[in-house]
Amino acid sequence: MRQDSTYIIAEAGVNHNGSIDMAKELIEFAAEAGADAVKFQTFQVETLVSDDASKAEYQRETTDEEESQADMLRALELSPEQHHAIVEHCDAHDIQFLSTPFDAQSARFLVDEFDVPCIKIGSGELTNGPLLLDIARLGRPVILSTGMGMIGEVEQALSVLAYAYTHDRYHPSLQDLQRAFASEEGQNALAENVTVLHCTTEYPAPVESVNLQVMDTLRQAFDLPVGLSDHSEGIAVPIAAVARGATLIEQHFTLDRSLPGPDHAASLEPDELHDMIQGIRDVESALGGSVKVPAEPEWKNRPVARKSLVAIQAIEKGETFTEENLGVKRPGDGLSPMRYWSILGNEAKNDYLSEDQITE
């Protein structure tokens, strides 16, 4: 995921509502908006959730309250054939296909069938050590979301990834994980393969719960690239995250926020996605370099906006420069006013009319 500009993932997720036509529309809008990748979700309901598992509060508000989480997800599960159609459409529109797997078999499917360049690990899997290990064993970089997590849980997850990237055994002890994380080899493996995403797992996430400063904490704690998986309303937060150093932005989007389904209400619509991406690219341009020198367009304005030392009344050769006859006026193409004090008290070497620039 290392690149010069912020990597932007348009998160279609399950906002296709089980429709391949809607999925294709989402791909087209993501490509038109300028996203680097469009991401879906790959799961098997039978291995993901128990039949009696309840929905999250936000899911109950946006879907049939009587419907179980399993039944809701069955309507959103993509078949292998649908995956192939989605990937072909991504290729046709020159946008990278990505997906979040929720089990090891789905992760293997994404690598074997589509050769995905990286694997996104959702926040709900932050403490799923066996899945973290299986995914890292596939030898692909990972994007690790940390929503709902404590800093110690992030370190534990990274320890599993460090171990998986550097060891072959499948049954590590806690000490094995800790030693892998602490080792130079493990740290190098993480640096080469892992991007950590700050995330607030609420849909939509109130802006006061986003806590963008956590990105700084993650960066300082783990010395890894850090980004944001955003669920807030509007486009201000992801743009601010880029100004704060995010290397990757993941943003949910939908064709229409009023559509039925668990994630539509917390998603951007196509025009908003376009505006967000444009805002991010503008911020990247505005960040520029860190050396304080005049920007290229400023050079022509320096003599106009700055000032020079001038005679504010006629001065004869040999006359002393005083506060009464020496002043500062535009333009700024003469002696710098910073020389004012060093010239005061000296004798003029030339005659000056009022408003002549001093040439001493």
C-alpha cells in the first residue's frame, strides 16, 4: 500500500443489497469519483454468525427489526459467480477490486481466485487471532482496522501478524507472539506489510467520537503507516485525517442513503464521494514541502507587497539620516527596512529627493 498519494478505498461493502447490477453501479461511481479501489465483503453466513445472534442497534434501525442478523446477511452474501462478475467489472473500469474476508476460506478464495494485492481485516476481527494468523500466512500485505480496540489489543493483533509473517508453526504461545513482535525480523515484516487504520465502529459515527488524534498515538506506538476507516457523516473528517498524515482512507458509499440495508445511512452518496476525493487531493497538493521558502507564485509579489528604505523628505549629501528624514515605503525592490537602524546616524553619500529609494 506504499505510494506517494493517499490510497482511497471506496467501501461498497454490502451496499449492493445482493444485486449484481447495483454492485456494478457502485463500481462505476467509485471509478468515476477517482477512488484507487472499491471494496466489498466476502463471507459465508454459516461460518460468520450464529442463527440466534442479534443485530447491532444501527442495523435494527435500518432493517427489519424482526429479522435475525443471519437472515439479514444471507441476503447480502455474494456467491463466487457474483464475485467474478464484480472483479471483471472492476477490471473494465480500471479500478482495483478489494474485499474484506470474514473467515480463512474466504481470504484464501480472494487470493487464489483474484490475486488481490492486499487483504483488509475488519475491526471485528482485531481479537480473532486464528484468522489474523491465517490471513497473514497468505503472504499478502494487510490493512488492519482497529475500531472498538484498546491499544494493547492492537499490539496483540500485530504480534500475531508479526509471528505469521516470520514463522511456519500454527500453534504459537503468547511468548512466541511477543518475541516475534519484539524481534527485528518481526518489526521489519510489519513495516513491509501492515497499514493500521483508526476507526470508530458506529454507523454513523458522531464527529465527537472520531478522535483523529488517535492516529498520532498509533503512529508513535507502532511506527507503521496509519490511516482512517471513516463512518462519520459528511466529508470533513477524512479530509482532515489526510491533513493529519493518513496514508489511506476507507469510506463507505452508496447509491442512495435512503435505500434499505444496514450501512446505507452511514455512507456517502456518489457526489459526496467525488467531493471527498477531490478535497483529499487538494489537501495533498496544499501540504507541499516543509522548507519555509517563497512559493513560486510569491516571487512576483515580493517587490509589490514589501517595502524599501526611502527619503521621506529631501536629504542633501552629507546630511545625517534621522527618524525625520528616513522612512519605509513600497515597493520592496530597494534596500530592506531591516537596515533602518544601521543607516540611522550615518551621513548621506548622495542627494535624495522625497520618496527616492536610499542606495547607501
